[in-house]
Amino acid sequence: MYRVIKILIILCGILLLGLVSMIAGFMIYNDAPVLHGDLEFNIHYKGDKHIDLYQPTNQVYSQSPVVLYFHGGAWMIGRKESINNARFHGAINTLRAQGYAVVSPEYALATEERSPFPDCVIDAYDAADWILENAETYNFDVENIGVMGESAGAHLALMTGYLEAGHQAKIQYIVDVYGPTDLYTLYQQQIPFIDTIKEQIPFLGDMDIPKMLFGFDPEVEVDRAKALALANSPVQYIHNASPPTLIIHGNQDRVVPISQSEVLINYLDSLDVVYDYHVLDSVDHAFRGASEAQKAKTQKWISDFVLAHYLGD
């Protein structure tokens, strides 16, 4: 019996070592931001929520402009550490080398008992205000704060940029990568949306995703569902002084249809708000199907857009 336990311990150790080696190899191969510069993890910013700080790798400015990054995950999964996946390394590393700090916060996620709304939006606002409150400690330039996110994180970036009443931070620009913009329309398209999420995130299994996201059965409480969706739709808050917005979307996205970006563009056009729009041909959600050339272009679009909207001293 002792020998069996010993063998199992050795096997578990080998598997753990292999997993650690794989993760380290992935990080090194993809030049993850976590490998560079001064980092500070799990800084408390409210309640049970924490934020990670990636300081500039070059001190270009007397005070560091800041990019506030929100991870994706359909408001149900995801972690602040996912900034170290391979999708935005090029842009993040470029910006840090150009003197930018990047912060990545936790925010409320859905559970089977609780909707993420409005808590995730409030968390996003509070993360933006944390930058203001800690500007002296971390040498942040509060006149140069931008927001960025992918998918559900892009939704939070858009809400933070457009709905200024919820926070004190002044947002100078928004980077929206395949983000939901009109939640009521997205809910009306829920069958392909939910099927694709379950296909791409199998462990969600038989969870009732609409009920998790709304916090109640939206098919029973129809008016309440519509009110919640509209209240959390970024397009409802665009105004003629909204920040410049970079929009990137794959035209084969099965989770967040490209029509969500097209709706956003119609609102921006109607109010003469500045934006850049890039469509990735034959690309699905999370850059599935993207070529290396398309991925490289995406990094440059993001870093160029952010750098172009720096407000000088």
C-alpha cells in the first residue's frame, strides 16, 4: 500500500512539473507581459476584489499614462491574469516599452445565484477610480487613462468610457475588441450565442446561461429582462463628447456577432464620435482562425491607436 501511495505521489509530481513546464514554455514562447518589468499582483481595490499592475518597462514620461484592461469570459468566467494569454502580448509589451502602465482588475462574475449586473460595471468604474486614488503612489498620469477589453471585457471598457456618471476618472480612449454593445439585441439572438459559448466552454454544461446572466428567468419576466439589458448596453450612453473608440471584430464571430459592432458604429456616426474600425476577415471569436499576419496587424492597430491618443504635457 505504501509503495502504491509513493508511486502516485511521484506521478503527481511529474504531472505537476510537466504542467508548470508547459505553462512556462507558453509564457516564454509568447513573450508574456508577466516576464517583463516591475509587476505588482493582487493589490486590493475594493471588497474582495484585487488588481494587477504592470509598470512601464521604460520610463518615457514623468508620469505614466495608464491602460485599464478588462478580461473576457462572457461575464461568467475569466481571470485578471489572462492578460498573459497570447492575444494581446504584442500591444501590451509595446505600450509598456513606450512608457505606459497597464492595470488588470477582477470584477464580479455570474454565479448560479447571482447576476453579474450591475456589479461588474460598478467594479469597472471603481477600478478606474482606483487609478485616480493611487496616482501619487504609482506615478500615474490621470490625464491619460484609457480602457481596453475583449468580449465581455470590451463591454465593460465601453460602459466605463461612455457612462461617465458612474466614476470620476476621465477616459481618453476606448479599445473594443469584439465587445457586446446592445445586450437586448444579443439576448434576442441567444440560441446561437449560448450554443457557441457551451461549445467553446464545455464545462458550463447544462447551466441555464440566460438565468445566470439576468439573475432571473428572462422568458418569464420579459419587461424586467429588457430593462436590465438596455441599462447595461453601452450604445445607450454614447454622446457627442464620447471618447475615440477603436473597434476590432471578426466577421465570422459566432459568440458576439459583428452586427454588435455595426450597431455601435451607427450610433457613433450619428453623433460624430471619432472611431477606427477594423474587420478581420474569416475570423471567429477570440481570434479563432486568424492568420499570423492578422494577429500582428491587430497588435499594431491597438498600440498605434493608444499612442495616437496620448495628451501631451
